[in-house]
Amino acid sequence: MSAEFEKNFTPREVVSELDRYIVGQRAAKRAVAVALRNRWRRQRVPPELRDEIAPKNILMIGPTGVGKTEIARRLARLAQAPFVKVEASKFTEVGYVGRDVDSMIRDLVELSVKLCREEAVASVRQRAREAAEEKLLDKLLPETPPVEPSAQPGGDAAAPANATREKLRRMLRAGELDDRTVELELQGTPQVPFMQVFGQQGMEELALNMQDMFQNLPFGGRGKSKRRQIKVKEALDLLVDVEAQRLIDNEEVTREALRRAEQSGIVFIDEIDKIAGRESGHGPDVSREGVQRDILPIIEGSTVTTKYGMVKTDHILFIAAGAFHIAKVDDLIPELQGRFPIRVELDALTEADFVRILQEPENSLVRQYTALLKTEGLDLSFHGEAVAEIARVAALVNSRQQNIGARRLHTVMEKLLEEVSFNAPELREQTVAVDLSFVHGALADVLEDQDLARYIL
């Protein structure tokens, strides 16, 4: 597996890629682009200085629904880096029913292992398919013994069998055998006792280790194999998966996954403002500063035990985000503030931004709904003035109700296309023009009634 897992994007290229999916928020895009490039630069620094260069963690400040999470998620996908999102508020009950803060790193490692395993499987997929084809052909021609070419000098005796086998191979690849059934011996799922541990820190890891121990026991490691009659198409997929798992080096996958989690991992801590605030002596606020102090060692750099091995958090990039409507950044403990040297404020979205969000991104809502209804044979045609009106209604609802940013567009679009979506199977091969009159008709109740929450939550 290549050591060069970090993609070589310049900051300008990163911002350009993020612009394809996220409207505005240039300051935040530039900050994460520089953070990503600094990782690439660090890999090329002399070894004696490399370990001294810590990632510059980022704190995003802005209202909900303006793109904080999406920027971090797209950045991780762009860099092909392990990415995990956690809610800081869920740690406020540590010691009662919550999870300890180390769980965010364990989750990151699990995702890293999954990512590396998928890459390893993809790299041997062709070889696995060839091996699976041979096994399947053996099932389809069970009476034909393997023929050694050297044992048949002229090849005459082997020719009919080989010709039949090659004919079946061509039929298999063409999908002509998909509906034929074969008998496969499938390994059953091991019956491992399920256990879940709540409570003190470290107990989750104990539960994981105990489950692994049960799997390695003679009675728990393997389920009973059973024979099943299945379709050739399904059998081929199963055999390809089995062969791929046999071809990959699991130890190498684990080593690469741990290294990638340490050097390339991104942890997004949302709602960090919910744990801001000092001890008040009563109520739920008692645990807030405690949670900050629990999170601090992870961000500063510590070693976390996972079932795959020890993971250092020194070079994991942490991106925190919060609205900070009530609490202020200064309400975080100074040590935690110091670990987020880069702070960017994201702008609240305007009506003009909503118009752009509806149309410009590659995954825009207009494109999504058009593609969804296209599956029913229905063509949606959005007019420019209709898009502007949808944006106006979304901005209006945000101003009168809770401002949930771009998420409001989803609720407005659902209300707008509710009737069309319901009747789509009966409207096949038709074109529905979503113009201004269509919008006014579908959203008439919303536009006339001041109590907008009755129609759009």
C-alpha cells in the first residue's frame, strides 16, 4: 500500500474543489485548505523536525446550517483521510451513561481500517475475480478433473474439456449463467456473546477485547458451515469477496490504517459551544468544564489504546465547530482555546446565497429532485423565477422561526413537491414546469399564514 496517501492538492485547488459543493464561506475554505497543505509539507520536512510540527487545529464559529460540517467532510473525502464526526455534548454524561472521550479516536481507527481494507480489496479485485471464476467453473463442471498440459502431449484429450470450460467462462462473463444455481459451502456467522459495557473510562475497550477473545476461542471463532443453493451471479460475488480477503495482508492493512489515522486523521467536534462555560455548582453545567479537561489531552497529544494497537493523537487534525449564540469562545478553558489557534467565522446565509445553493453545487437540491423524479419517468423543469421564490420563502421562514440555515431549503422543497412526488407514478412521461405560479400554488398556505411552523418545521 502506498505511503503517499495524502493527495497533493494546492490550497487553491482545495478551495476550488470545495466551491463545487459549498456556496460562500471563503475564509473557512481557505483555513482548511492551508491546514491540508501543511500536512503535505510536513511529510517533506527533515525527520528531526517533522515530529515537532503540530497540526494547527481549527475552530469554526457560525450558526447552524451554514456549511461547517460539510466543509470538514468534503475536505476529508478530498484528502482520502479517515474522518469522524462527534458531538461534544454527548460527553457531558461521562461516568453515567455516556462514552469516554477516547472513543472518538477508536472510531477514527475503525474508519481508517475500513478505508484501508477497501483500498486493499480494490487492488486485488481483478485477481480475486479470476480465482473466483475458476472455483465457480469447477462447480459448474464438477466431473472434469484438472488436466496437466504435460500429461497430454498432443492436447487432444484435454481439448473437449478445455473448450467446454472456456465456453462456460465466456457465458459466465456475459451474464448468461446468472440464473443457474450452484451449491456453495458457506461459513456461518460465529455466535459471539454480545456485550455492552456502560460506565467508567476504558471499559468500552475491555468489552471490545473480550469480544475478540470469544471469537478466537475454538467454540466461538467459526460458525458452522452450511451448504446452500444460490444463483451463479450471487455465488460469483461471494467468491470474489472470499478470494479478495484471502489475498490481502491483514497485518499490513492494520499497520497502514494506524499510520493513516495518526498522520492523516481528521476529527470534527461539533457543538463545542455546548460544553463551554464554567462550573455553576448545580444542574447539567457541572460536567461541562470536566468534559473540556477530558478532551484536552486528546487534542494536546496522547496515546490511545485501541483493539488494533496504540495510536498517538499528536498529528491528528481537530476541527471544532459551534454556533456560540449564548456561550462565547472565551468561556472555553484557556488550555483548550490555545489548542485551536486558527479561528474562522462563517457568515449567515442570505436569500441570494439560497438561490446559489439551489442551483450551483454539483449536488444541488434542484439536481437531486430532478434526478429522483426522473426515475419515475417524470421531467421537472425549474424556472429561474421559481428558484428565486423558493429562496425567498426559505429566508422568510428562517426569519420568523428558528434560523436553521440551508437546511430550511430541504423543508421548503419537500412541501413544494409533496403533491408531485405523491402522484409521480401516475404522471409518467410528463414534464412538470416548476414556475412562479406553481410555487405560489404549492406554498399558498405558507405564504398566507403567519404561523409558518404549521407547514414547515
